[in-house]
Amino acid sequence: MNEELVAFVRELNEIEYACQVMLTQEYADVLDETITNSQIIMINLLHERGRLLTGELAKQMDITASAVSQMLNKMEKRQLVKRSINPGNRREIFVELDTAGVNYIETSRKIELSIIERFYSKLPYEDLVALKEIMLKFRRIIEEEQTRKTVE
């Protein structure tokens, strides 16, 4: 592998990581550090798609129904989510955001707006457009590689 490319990408990763650390420290007083990455993914799925069946959550997150159930037990105790029986099929369980989950989303949106206002707004719009284009290209490359890996 090209050593120059490796060094350059490592430097990019270090810069991105340093920015994430600074922002995490900046907003530490309002961030809930006890919520895991998997729980954040589930909260965001429920926010984006609304009420979902436990099986749909397992499929969307690519984890087992048992893993979803374990996550839900922990999250329900913290009022991040709530479960209810599907009246149309009593064997199915619906999951939706509960009070703390809604509050988490609201806090996340406030932090996002603050970051946009305080930091992104200081960049020229053209730079933001270029950054978006690069990130979209990078995402497409990842998606293509994942598709190719699945096919093989």
C-alpha cells in the first residue's frame, strides 16, 4: 500500500478525531455519555421512522431479536423507549420513543444547531459544498465495496 496515502489518511483521521474530542468536551455538560452507540442508533431509527416492531428494529440494526430485547430492557428502564402490544397481532411488540428518548433527540438537535452556528457558519459555503461532495463520494465507495463483499 502507498505509504504516503496511509500517512495522509491517518492525519485526516487524527484531525477528525481531534475535532470530535473538542466538540464532545465543549458540549459535555449537555451530552448523555451513558447512552451507547447502539442505543443512539436505535433512538435515531425510532425518531426517523416512528413506531417500529421489534423484528423491524432487529433487521434495521442487523442484530438478533434477543439483542434487541436486551437493549430494550435497559432503554425502557431509563424511559428512552416504550413497548406496546400490537392490537392487530398480539404476538408483535411495537417500540417507540419515550420521554427520555424524545428529550435526547431534542438535545441532540440543539447541539447540532449550536455547532452549525458556532463553527460551520465560519467556513465559506463553497467549502461546505466541497466537503459534502467528498463525503458523498466516500459513502458511495463504501456502499459499493459492501455490496461487492455481500455478492462474493
